Amino acid sequence: MSATIIVGTQWGDEGKGKITDLLSSDMDMVVRYQGGNNAGHTVVIGDKTFKLHLIPSGIFYPKVTCVIGNGVVIDLKVLLKELESLQKEGIATDNLKISSQAHLIFQYHCDLDSAQEGKKEAGRIGTTSRGIGPCYVDKFNRRGIRVCDLYNQKELREKLIWNIEEKSFQINKFYGGSVSYDLEKIMEEYLGYASKIKKYAVESSTSLINQSIKDKKKILLEGAQGTMLDVDHGTYPYVTSSNPISGGACSGAGVPPNSVSRIIGVVKAYVTRVGGGPFPTEIEGKEGEELREKGGEYGATTGRPRRCGWFDGVVMRHSARINGLTELAVTKIDVLSGLDKILVCTAYEYEGKKVMDFPCDLDHLEKCKPSYEELPGWKEDISKAKSYKDLPKNCKKYLDKLSELAECKISMVSVGAEREQIIRSSSH
């Protein structure tokens, strides 16, 4: 029982990168199990800020093997740029492994993503237009191109011919675009990528990971986005195209459920989301803008401003149940310092009735109103707190409420962006 899963419990951007980085120092392997470069994990080390989009957050520890798992979709141009950026900062990347089963993003995926998002009639959902969704569609439509295909030129050419024909027809004939793709240029580009990543590619990442489990190594499975963006259990259709939940770690890394001993839910002390979709506890106007500025709530990948809201206990219960959380890591609680009062949503109200479970129907959800409990705020600066006893009484009360709503203990509290600004093993 040597695997730990880190999962986002809200709409992503909960601070998983920092928590993964913290835990990685005690790990032998960190595996990214889903998503693509639509995710951004921020790690602050001293005066340097690193934004990782594809590479696991354990890359800063040379002894830790970092695996991009089979469930991830990879834009090789972005990956190589990320590797180069880390290497320029003196970060060794020889500990990176890439699953040969991972699917690849091409320009036609990005173009199709943009075309779909631009079609008002199709219903805009606010994607990053990074080609993630169309790449996953190809995967499940059995039209995808994987890392292993880069090393079989005949296979790669045949798959590209079909995909170029199909995507060109979709973009130009249905979406009214005017794209054209040069097969030979794409072949040349991706064969160039193939030579650059060859030393990182492993034939079977699942064998590598499971052998490490068998050898009693410590494995950390890192998810991107969050539970409420899960394609099955989130606010569909305003979701990502994969399964960020803990169950997705098993398929996205190829590990059996009985190898998992810890499931850590990362939860922001308030709630944010990017893009469209219902957001019951959203704070409108000046108050929401002030929270965004104080928390630096802008996307690590796109720079888009995040919508901000009060903590949502209905979302928390839903997330705790689906993921089977064993503990919580609370982030950005320092951002709430200085408020006179803090609201916490404990239930919804729908047509005069109390709702405790998160509605799966979007129309139903949009008509739900949050039922709030008001808690007293605190004025003290908590950014230098080293232990739970250093926190103000009202801050502790707030944490107690979050733990109660999740029915889960709190094992970590982040009081700032930097690596050392963390309180571990509180009394929860």
C-alpha cells in the first residue's frame, strides 16, 4: 500500500502544485495521471516561481522519478519548451519519464478546439483552446496518435493522413474555417520531437510504476484540474475532457485501486473557477474583485481572471464522497486575513427546499441559492505561522468548519505561496 493520490476538490486552481512539491521530497516517484497543458501547477522556491503545465511537480528533486502517465495528452512543443526552461534554471530533468501510451496533441486539435469554441450555436464552455478536448475525442474514437507511434513512421504517416483529412473537413466545411495542413512538414516536425524526447520515453510506464509499488517505493499520483471539472462528476458540459478524480488516477497511471493508501484533497479556503458554468457561491462586484487581486487569481496557463466565491460546503461534501478523501490540505487561507466576516455555504435552497447534495442537472443547479453560515474573520497576519497553535482563534474555527463539512481531517494548511509556508499535522 504505497501510493498516495493528490486531487483537486473544487474547480481546479486549488494549489495542488505546491502540495505535490512539498510531498515529493519524501517520495520515490511522482506520476501525472490526466489532463494536458491546459493545467498549470505553480511552485514557488525562494524568489523563483515555476509554472509547470505537463511535467510532474516532483521534478525539482533529482532522486524522484517523474512520470507523465498514459492518461495525459501531450503537446510536445510545450513539453520541450518546459524542459528547456527548467534546464536554463539549472534544474536537472533526466529523472523524467514519458509513457509511450500517452496521446499527442497536434495543431489540428488546437484549431478544432478554437473553431468549436467560436461557434456560438455549439455553446461556448470557456476552454483554453489548447486542443485537449479534441485530442481526448480522438483517443476514445480510436483515431489518436500516441508517443509510441512517433517511432513507427509508416504508422504515423497513415494516421496523420486520416486525421488531417477529417479535421480539415470539420473545420472548413462545418465551422467555416480555412485551414490547410502539410503532411510532410508535420512528419518532419514530429520526427524531430521524437528524437528529442526519445531518452525520456518508456515502453511501458505502467510496468515501471507497478514495479515501484511492488518494491515498496513511495508513489505520488498527481492530478490536474479539480473534481468539479471531471467529465462525469463535474458541472457538465462546463468540464474538462478527462477524470481528475481519484478514480481517474488508477486508469490514468495504470495502478490498481488496492495500491492506494492515502487520498489527499487539496482545497482552497475559498472557491474559484475559470470559464463558463454555474457557480452558486460566486461573489459579484467589488468584493469579488478585491478577493481576486489579493489572492492573485489569474490562470497559470492562460492568465485569465478567475471568478471568486465563498467556500462551498455542498461541493466539498460531493468531492469528499466521490474521491474517498482521507485528509485535506487547505491552501490560501492567508488571503482571507483582514475580513470582518466570512461566509460559508452549508447547503443550497431550491424552490423553497433545502438541498444538501450537489445537483447533477445544470438547470437545477442554476436555480439553487446558497444558504450561508457567517463566521467571524481575523485581522492577524498568519503568513509566518509555523504551527497550528500559532493561528488566530477565529482562523481555527474556520478550519474546523471546513473539516466538519468534508467529514475529513486537515493534515496541511498553507499560509503563503512559498514552499516553507506550510503547517503540517495540525490537531485535526
